[in-house]
Amino acid sequence: MNLESLRRDIDRIDARILSLLDERLEKGLLTRRHKSGALDAGREAEVLERVAARSRCLAGEGFTAALYRRIMDESKAIQDRGLALIGFQGMHGAYGEAAARAWSPEAATMPFGEFSQVFDAVLAGDVDYGIVPVENTLGGVVGQVNSILVTTELRVAGAVDMAVSHCLLAAPGTDHRELRSVYSHGQALAQCRRFIERNGLEGVDWFDTAGAARMIAEERPKGAAAIASRFAAELYGLEIIKDGIQDSPNNRTRFFVLARADRLRDRVAPAGSAAGDACPAGDKCSAVFFADDKAGALFAVLEVFAEVPTEPGDYAIFIDFAGSDRDEAVIRALDRAGALARDFRLLGCYAERRL
Amino acid sequence: MKDLKLTGVRPDGARTVVEVGGIRIGEGFTVIAGPCAVESEDQLLRTAVAVKEAGATMLRGGAFKPRTSPYAFQGLGLKGLKILDKARRETGLPIVTEVIDTRDVSWVGEYADVLQIGARNMQNFSLLREAGKSGRPILLKRGMYSTLEEWLNCAEYILAEGNPDVILCERGIRSFETYTRNTLDLSIVPSVKATSHLPILVDPSHGTGVLGLIEPMSLAAVAAGADGLEIEVHIDPPAALSDKAQQLSPEAFARLMRKIATMRRTMDELAEEDRR
């Protein structure tokens, strides 16, 4: 035991405390759907009592009571701010979260384990929006997401087309020459294969890019680095050894921001309202439909969109095209397509941001 | 010279041209300029902009410094590499920086366009082998006690690993003279041309270590037929953390560049006369 290793332990513990604090404040935000106001005096007394009962070691009762009052005050203050909540899949620091923050810097981002949980949370009203990747320039369509999109009642409120720039991250003070292994999601490892080989590293498959970054921050394994976003580096206090390490410069992911149709309607400003209103007109539409299994059915529907250049795939067909649902020509095309196709649904008309 | 299988003169007389970020070393004239060491982002970026304006074609700057004393400034390491990367993005100048540790070769290669192997490491054979595998052009400085044959044999190590892009650089050798830091051996330039196909640059900053000698030796290097120069330039030489006495100010460097252009025109005229 020496000072250096003890301080490393303390850094590890601090990283965990900060992650847990965030998680606790998030759970507080999620409770708002289930109660009328932020303050619940009975619940606070219950928490303080339980904390007091456990304060038998160095963290004594006076200290823990004051600390928990402070935490609960902060939790109430955050709940009172009326933040919009955006659900994303993965751990904090995921590319989806970076896209969510770019789409709405003021919103609070909520992590979920699976894509389906993101959709469910939006449907249930636990969060206001959900952000999911729909396609990647290298990996193609995100199958899991697209299979849910076919049947979901949710609407597309916006889209973000984001450049994916992978960074090699290590705990502060790590000597880059000592690096031996690199942890990340299999897809990120594959996208940085040549970089990994050039520098004599060994790729280790991890469930998530951000999860790998968090593990490096919390466990600090010797000679190990992670591949994740710049945002993950900032979040977990990691040092960027090198950014932009992906082999292909054309690595982009397109995300959909989903919302409940009723919520979307609340926010949609009437047509013809002044510029700068809360919900300006979109300029891109996404729709999904089923084509009957007979010759020419698919073509008949697609023909409707002949003026709108696009690419088609018991096929549910997704179609994206440039145009606003407030434009007469688009409205007519949607009506005609609706009559020709089976279960034609406009997923949304939105503004797409390119990052 | 025997055993120079890869670095010796080719039967057809073809000379190697090393391509780096649109610059062709071995064709025309290359001037690599920049500070001895990367000291800060501000110092490097300001120097980079100034040398580019004066006409430099590449930027140098040490991130890992092999210093005579272990207590002298050792360089900024990885942080220095990131600053060099930023300077490249801002000026478009390709980056030349020294590598001194075999474990650093791949990492320096991630940031730099050309890896420099310094005089003190010229015969560090494991470093040469690693440099040969790096896939980056190598600027190989002449060791201060090395003969031409020893030097070319070191280049042979790099070529033998499959890396054809080696640029030689004369930086002065040790003699009994103490007025200058080293004795700049300009006779090596035509000697390299006669024995090898590799491009050769001259570093008058280390070659003399005396500010007032940099200009005459630069012009003499042009006259000797060098393919380029490597010159130390600092935005504020009196404040430099290393090699204070031999770094030019940007103004002095700009004056020198104008004279080099005149000298090159004169050399072109002489070559024209030879052809007639």
C-alpha cells in the first residue's frame, strides 16, 4: 500500500459515487409521472430514517443526514425545473446520448438497456422523447429498431445525422506506451481495426462503448483503454489519447427522435405561424406501409413519390423524402399513397440536423 | 561501397522522391522549419503560421527531446503531438517530429507525417527496424561520429523492413573545432548524390549552433545541391526552453527564405549552362 495506489482507489470510488449520484437524481426525475408535486414529506422522512439506521461507521449520522438532505433538495429542485426527458439506449456517454444532447441541449437524458425499453418509456409517458439509431453508413439499417418502427404508434419528431468519431480513451496519467488492450463494443472495434493493429493492441469485446469507458474510469485496469465518444471521455474524466481513430472517415449514424402523437400535436404550431415558433415546419418526411402481395403493388405506391427522389426494401417499406406535410403536393401524395398501400402511416415530418 | 543493396545508386540513376501530404521531397526544394521543441500550443501555432507565411513547406517541432542532461526540458510528449496535429489542421503543413523510443514509434506515427530519427539514435538498430515497419517516411539524421557508409547502412535497415521512404539529413559532425557546435560537412551532399538515390537535406541550425552561420551555410547547402533544409525557428528565441542560441526569429527566417530563392535561381542558371 502506498500513497499512489491509495489515491488511485479513491479516484475509482469517486467515479462510482458520481455515477450513482446521477442515477439517483434520474430516478427522482422519473418519479414525477407518479406523484403530484416534487415534495413528499413522508417519503423524505423514511429515507432519512433508513440512512440514520445505517450510519454506524465512519460516515456518522450527523454527516449522512446533512448529505442526504442536500441530495434530496437537489433532486426536488431538478424535478421542479420541468425538463424535457429523452430516453436513449445504452449507458451514459453513448453516441445516442450525444445525439440527444445535440438535438436538445436543455433536455435531461435517461439511459435504458434496450431499444424496446426506450419505445415503451415514451409510450407510457415516463419520458417525453426517445432517440434511436435507424441507420449507419457502414453498418446499414439497425434491424432491432426498424422492426419496432414498423408497428409503433410513435411519431418521428426530429432526426439527427451525426458523424461518429471514435476516440481512444484512457484513465488520466496512463502512459500510452503501456497500453495493451482496448475495450469497446464489437462494432466500434471493427470500425477501428486497422488503428488497433497498427498500435499492437488487443481488442476486447464489451457490451457498450460508453460502458467500456465507464469501466475504465471505475476499475482502472492496468494497460487498458476504451473506444468511445468524446462525450464519454468528458463524462467519465478520461484522457483522449487519440480522436478520430476509425478506419473510414465516412462513419455516420442517423437517429430518429420519437414522441407520442398526442404530445407532438400539443407542440405543433398551426400552419402559417411566424418563423421561430416552438415547432417550425419540417422539411423531411418518413413513412412506412405494407404493399399487397400482387404484381405492381409496390410500384403503384412508389410511383406516387416519383417526383420525390427516394430509395425503397411481406415487406414493410420505409420511405424518406424531402418535403413538408404542410405542402399541398405532399398532402395529396400522402392521400393517394394511403389509398393504394396497406396500412400506410406517416411516421413524421421533421427537421433533420446534420452534425 | 558494398552491401548497400537498397540504398546504393540505381542502375538507371533514378532518384527516390518521398511524397508527404502533397509535397515531394527530392524534387524541387523542401524547407522544414519550426521550433526545437513544442513548448505550448500558443508558441507552436504562432511559429507555424509565421514559417508558413515565409514559405516553409513542412513544420518541425520536438515532442520527445533527447537532451544531453536528464534534468533539461524533456518535451511535452503526447500533449506535444496533439499540439502538432492541431498546427497541421490550421496551417496544412505536414509534421516532422522526432521519435526516440521504440515503444513510441506507432503512436508518433498516428500524429506525425514524417518520423525523425535523431543523430544520437542513428545507430539505434531496434529503433531503425521499428521505423521501417511504421509505414511513415523517415528523416534520418547523420550521427555526429558517423561515416557516410555507416549512415547509409542505417538507411539500409529501414529500407530492408520494406519502407522505401527515407530522407537523409546532414546536421554536422564532431571535430576538434569548438567555435561551432558541430562542423557542418557540406561535402557529404554531393557525396550522397554520388553513392545513393535517397534525398538529402541539410540542418544548418544544429550543424553550426551559431545564429550568424545559419544563413551562409543554408546558401552553401543550396549551392552544394541539397534537396532541402531543416531550420529551427522560434516565435521568441530568447524565451526558448532549448537551443536558444540557434533558433531564428520568424523575421530572420523570412529574410533567409528570400535569399534562398535567389540562390536557387542562380543554381538553376548554372545547371542550364551545364546542359548547354
